[in-house]
Amino acid sequence: MHSINAARSILLVTLWVGGLLLPCQSTSAQYLHVGGGSTLSAPELYNGSVNPSVGGQLAIRAKYTDLFQVYGGIAYGVGASLEGGVSLRPWQEQSLDPYVQVGFGRYLASSNNATSVIPIGVGFEYRFNDRTGVFIEIEHRWSAFEGPDREERSWTPRIGISYRLNDDNEKPPPLPPLAVDSMAIDTLEAGRFGGQRFDPDRYPGMVLVPDGMFIMGLTAEDPLALQNAGRKHVTVNAFYIDEHEVSNADYQAFLNDMPREQRDLYLPDSTIWAEVRSQESWQTYFRSPLFEDYPVIGVTWEQARDYCQALNKRLPTEAEWEYAARARHLGRIYPWDGFDTRTNDGLYLANYNPARGGYAADGFAFTSPVDAFPANDWGLYGMTGNVAEWVRDAYTPSYEDISDFNPYHKDEEEPRRVVRGGSWTSSAFYIGVAARDTQHKSEPSATVGFRCVREVSALEQDFRVPNGPVTPPAAPVSSTGAGGTPTGPPGGTQ
């Protein structure tokens, strides 16, 4: 008998200590719950002669996922008890948060009338802000293991307040400056992204895309054989990519930063405007503040390449572009879930040609602002539709010709370059994340624009070593002027 009681005590202590210690581990939020109420017996409720006794609870709750919290603390009703348990909360991010909870505890009393208890309850919490809230709950409490010698009071209504102990606005330690002599050596103490020491906010206007593997190419059926490149498992290194397509305002700033005698070489080709059939003039579209956040068009592949290089960036490879558009979701047709290009409310998710609805069915007869439609899961806007985008690769008909690690197809003899994402003239099929097209690298178009990527620096790459200090490389000698603009003429290699 003593061994059975000992086993019960060990089980209870383990559960209770676990309930108190778990909140001390790495969690996304910890809350202090303080509540008071009463305990009622079932006969009183049935007879209508309620004689409540005072009850209360002091508990620490820890949020571990978006679905549940764990808690541990002291409750007082018929007697004081140590309790721990789990609270199921499917709507934790809402202001009104209903929940169901179950626990296990043991009354703090002599061995003659010691009783274990299993509380099961329901309630809801209303949060005034990120730190404070109120809760109302009711529990039914069952005795466990031993029969209670005390008067059984099984219903416990309770009201109280909750207070968040950690600050929701706390940020991880900032990345130290890139100067070699001030670079932190201990990578385990620095901010991380995907297990790596990268700073996702280092370059404003760019999004950090983590290392990853994905299936490149169509993952849906292609009954008309419109695409024949096939499929391939490829891996890409982390990189930064522009949040938006390069806008008219961005490109004008690029022109303004170069010597006047060079600007004519990089002006967009205004003759493409004949393809547009717009009532506005080319000068209005490219120069007017009304269209400054619209994508630049009429730019060749070489001009797009040089624009990126002037900002110490480059064009994305075809694999990088598709990986960023998919946002780590394998099998998607578009950057969003489902097979439709509209929401359940009928709103279009991209700027393209819906055919029967006409060009303007999505709200824009021509191009749209670069952030007019929702971003994908990585915060990238316009990865499909609006304008197709130049990528770095020369065209190859099959993915069998490319590597499975950081693939990039370079062919100096091939004049065609790959464009991705479809445009305002494309059908629903051609704005899919796996659809590809080609354009002669020296031919501008009213349907093609671009965005840039920035490689993860050599310093950041070195700091991905997780097991001890490393020696940062010497800082490269800068060949750029103020603002990141090269001191020499734009241009360079692929």
C-alpha cells in the first residue's frame, strides 16, 4: 500500500514540477494569472440553496504554440492544492480567447485526508492589450486515487486578471556592425535566421530568403505541353531579394546618379509604348509622380543587369526567382494556395489578363503599382503578373542542363534570357510560379521589368559555422562612391 502511495506521490510531484518548470524554458509568452471565486457543491446547485466558499488561483501560464498553453500554480477551494495542466486555445491571437483546460493536482493536507484532484474547465479571456486581460472560467473538480474525507465541492467558477510577463516587443540582439575589428565572434549569441547568423532587416526594401531545397518546374499537370523544361530538385543558398519590382522612381534615381553623358545609354526605350495603346503618354508614365510606384518597363536585360550592379546587387537566377515566388510551398501553382486567381470574395490576386473579363477586370487595364496586390508568405509583392521579370540565366530548354546546387545557366552564345512571372497581358496559366518565357536580351518590352537580389556577404557566410570562433576575412576594398553608386560607368559581367 505504501509503495502505491509513493508511486502516486512521485507522479503528482513530477506533473506539478513540470508544470512550473516548463514556463521557464524558451516560450513565446509567459503569463501570470490571478483569480478568485467560489466553490460550490452539486447538491447545493440542485437544491437551490447555494452556500459558496471562497476560492482562488495563482498560476503561471506559458504559451508554447498557437494551439495550447501549459500552466502550474496553487488553487484554493475546499483546501489548497498544487496543480498543473494544459489549456487548449485555438484562437490565442484574437482579443476574445475561449479555451478548454484539464489538469492534475494534490491537496496540501495531512495524509489522513489527502486527496488528488483532476480539474476540467472551460472559460474565455479578453485581452485589453498585449500585456493585460481578464478571464472568466468554471471548473468541475473530480477526486482521484483516494476518496475525500472533506465536504465535496465540485464546481468552481472563477474570475481574474492575466498579465504578460515578457515584452511582446522585445527584439533579438542586433547584428554588430560589419567592421572587422568589431565583429562578434560567438555566433551562438547573435541573431539568427533559419539557424544562421543573418540579419533580415539589414537591407531596407529587401527580404531575406533562407537556404532551401525545392522542386523547380511545373508540379501540376501540363496537358497542352506548354512547358517542357521538366522538374528538378535543386538547392539554393540564402540571398536577399527586392520586396517589389523596380519602379519608375527607383530607375529615375539610378539615372540621376550617373553622369549626364551616360544617361542616354540607360533610358528605357519609349518605342515600346506603341504596344500599350494607352491614352497616357510615355513621358507621363515614366516621369509623372502619378506613376512613380509603377514598374519600370522598356528596359533591356543588359540595362537591368547594370542597374543591379550599380547598387552592388545582381539579377536573380531562375532558380532563386522561383524559390522566392513559392515561399517554400512545394506544389503550388501560384504564390498563394488553391487553383484560382481570385479570393472567395471575388477579388483578384494579381494583375493579368482574365480573358473573358478583359484586361481591366482585375482593376488595371495596364500595369499596376508594385504593391497593389497581396504579398506572398515571404512578403514579396508582384511575383506573378503586372510585369514579367528578367532573370540572370540564358535560356535552356531543359533543366537537365543545370546543376542541382545553386543552378545558373550561363551561355554567352545564347541571345535569349529567361523571364518569369507573367505580365498584365498573360493568361492565368502563364502567371504560375513555374511558367517560363524568353526574351532577346537586347529587346525591351512593355511587359517585362525586373527586381534585384543581393548575395549573402562573405562575412555572413563565414559566421554560419556553428561550432566555435572563426576568423573573419579582410574587409574588401570598396570601389563605390556615396550611396553605393559605382564611381565608374555602369556595366560588368554577367
